[in-house]
Amino acid sequence: ESLFKLADEIDSRRISLVEKVKQLKSAILQEAITGKLVPQDENDEDAGILLEKIKVEKEKLIKEGKIKKDKPLPEIKPEEIPFEIPKSWRWVRLGEIGIFINGDRGKNYPSKEYYVNEGVPFINAGHLNEGFLDLDSMNYIPEDRYELLRSGLIQENDLLFCLRGSLGKVALVSGIEKGAIASSLVIIRSIKLSTVKYILQYLLSGLCEQTIHRFDNGSAQPNLSADDVKNFLIPLPPELEQQRIVAKIEE
């Protein structure tokens, strides 16, 4: 009986520790996205300059035919802004700084019958694990099925975001040369590579979680669309400060 009590106490302590770690992570991310995690540097370029660079790059990609022109995003209203940010930061919509790519939902979508032991990774929500891809449980499809897909093809440094079921699960693509996403996910491809890791931390933050909850209709299968996520508000720091924030979070 005493051994059972000890085991229960150990389990309780373990659960308590896990919860405290989660709370600590949440607190660090909250400090990060409100501009309180690292000191401000007056020598940093204003985030407005970074935003202009991103707009120029996006226009270039549109002219080159690499991406399609999106419909304009709604102007940010004062009542939407949840908290104050440093004067060198900017509130932007996620669609302003990223390209959104849905999975292929057409006739060539690979069902489970096409899964193989070795091939091209086919990623679903179950493979997204707090910012990382779980490669151990990965599904694979043959090269010929991959070649039939017209959308949802990933590349290094893409962010994969879950739109259905486990809303908001996210992972950074790293160490995979090619692959494709299931229809429950969307690719968020940062227009400027240097912002990827900061966007990831935002997507893991309580602010993003709160935004997601506004779309949760209480149904058994809550879902978002890529257009919903494009409208998410993200506080954008200057480029160099983003790097300092990410380094401090990782530390």
C-alpha cells in the first residue's frame, strides 16, 4: 500500500512539473511578443522598414508569376489591438508577411492505401509536435503519387499549421528535402526568411491560441480556413530584435 501511495505521489509531482514547464514556456513567449523579453535597441531599424521590404519582395514574386495576388486584407482597427507594443514594432496581419498554400484537395489526394514504408513524406496533424516535425511516425507516399499533387508541396523553413481538429498545432520544416501536406494543414511560407523563427514563436504563443479560440464554434470538428489565419494579428519587431528574441527563447 505504501508503494502505491509513493507511486501516486511521484506521478502527481511529474504532472505538476510538466504543468509548471508549460506555464514557464507560456510566460516566456508572452514576454517575447510584448517586447519585454530582450532590451530595446534604438539603433534597430523600425519594423515599418522591414514591412516595406516584405511588400517589395511580395510584389516581385507576383510579377514573376511565382505567387498569385491576394485580395486586400482588412485594415487593422484600434479595437482589435490586444496590447501595446514598443514604438519600433508594428501590428500586421499574418497574410502580409507570409504566403499561404493549402494541401491538394483534388482527385489526386493520396488516401491511406497509397502509403508505403519508404518514399516522400506525407504530413498530417499527428506529425506536428510543439514546433517540430515527428519524423518517427511519418507517413510516406510513392514518388509518382507525389508528382501528381498540384499544391501543398513543402520546402525547407516552411511552417505547417493545423486547420482542422487540433487547431493551431504547428511545426517548422527542417531536414526534409521534399514532402506534401494533408488537407487538414496549411503551409505558411515566410516572405522574408529571417522572420520564420519569430513567426513560429508567435504561432506557439498564448496570443495565437486566444485568436484561434475566437473561431472555435464548439463543434466536434472545429476548423479554420487559410483566410482566417491570414487575418491573425501578429506584433512585428525590427528584424534584429526578432533574432535576439528567438535566441533568448531558445536559451
